[in-house]
Amino acid sequence: MRYVQSLLDVVYPPVCAICDTPLAGRVGLCGCCWSSAHFIQGLCCETCGAPLPGESCRRPLCDECLATPRLWSAGRAAVAYSGTMRDFVLRLKHGDRLDLVAPAADWMSAASRQIWPDDAVVVPVPLTWRRLVHRRYNQAALLARALAKRRNARFAARALVRVRAPAPSGADRTARFAALDGAIRPHPNIAAALLGRNVVIVDDVLVTGATLTATTRAAFAAGAADVRIVVLARALQEA
């Protein structure tokens, strides 16, 4: 395996995931991109993972989660969806950069350590079959599988299904929630894997939370005992 990896490194030299600068390691970020990336650390919102000022709070919540209480019990995000990390997510989502799944899952595993439940079942946010055929892969499912492996948790790839596409790009918050109402449902045969279990839902980006709300409803409809969410990136409101 070491020989095969060395040969691959010669044919495909390791480069920065963002700017393609050559790297000594296999996959990651160069020093410049790393220093400009916004990893979410310290105090953060208990349910969406958004960074918060201060050092401690009994149950910290951001303004958005105070205004729109979440159906899931806890959530974490690894990075802020801006700058360097926005480019990273877009390369993974639309650029066929599946090599980025590994470092992303490492960051998500570290970010979710404090909220990870016992006996968890990891479930990705599903795509419609049309979107899956067009994109060729579901980035949420790839992240969920890798995260489950790192956490030694069960992975239920198809426990939930998407029966309707999301709202068009640019739709406002109300339209997004309305469009996703009932759009995700338990799989009639596979969703039994969630019955009575602690479910961790995985997605690439949390913007309004409409998609994760619909997915959480479907998980509870399948009999989940508790639902938590882990995302790679959290879109933050501008001050």
C-alpha cells in the first residue's frame, strides 16, 4: 500500500484543497489557506454550531435559534461558510473533489465530540433521485459515511428519502421552509433502523435550517428517540 500511495503521489502530487499549492502531506490546506480558514472553536450555539462571543454559558443559543427553535436537540458545525471554507465546500459539492471528504470528516468528528450521543445511527440528508443522477453523488452521504466510520457508529444511508426538490435558489426563508414541508420521509422498508435510536443527521452546509428541519421531522416520524445534527459548514449572518 505504501508503494501504491507513493506511486499515486508521483502521478498526482498532493496539493492544497483550495489553491492547489503543492503540499508535503497527502490532503489538506497550505499554510496561507489554513490561516485564513474560520474553524469554529470555543463557545458556540448549542443547536446550530454558530460561534458566539464569550467563554461560557449554561445553554448558549444564537439569535437565529432563539427566534426559530430547532426540532433537533443539539448541533455542531466544523467551519464557517465563508472565504476559504466556502471554496472548500463548493469544490466538494460541485467540483468532484471527493478527496476532500476525509479532512472534512476529521474536522466534523472533532467539532461534534461534545454532543455525540451513545449508540448513534448516522443518516445523511437525502437528495431526490433526479438530483443524485445529475450530480452523480450525494456529498452529505459521503460525509456521513466517513463520520460514522470515525465515530464507530452505524451508517443508515437510505433510511430517509427525499420526494420533492428544494425551493429554487434565492428563495426567502419562509419559502424554503414551506417548500421542504413533507419533502423528506422515512423509507418504508429501511427506516426501521432508526426506531428508538439516537440519530445524527449530516449535511454539508446549514443556512436557514429548513432542510435539516424536514430531515429531523422524518427521523422522528421513523421513531428516532433523539436527533442531533452535524454539518461541515455554518452560514453566518452578516453583522
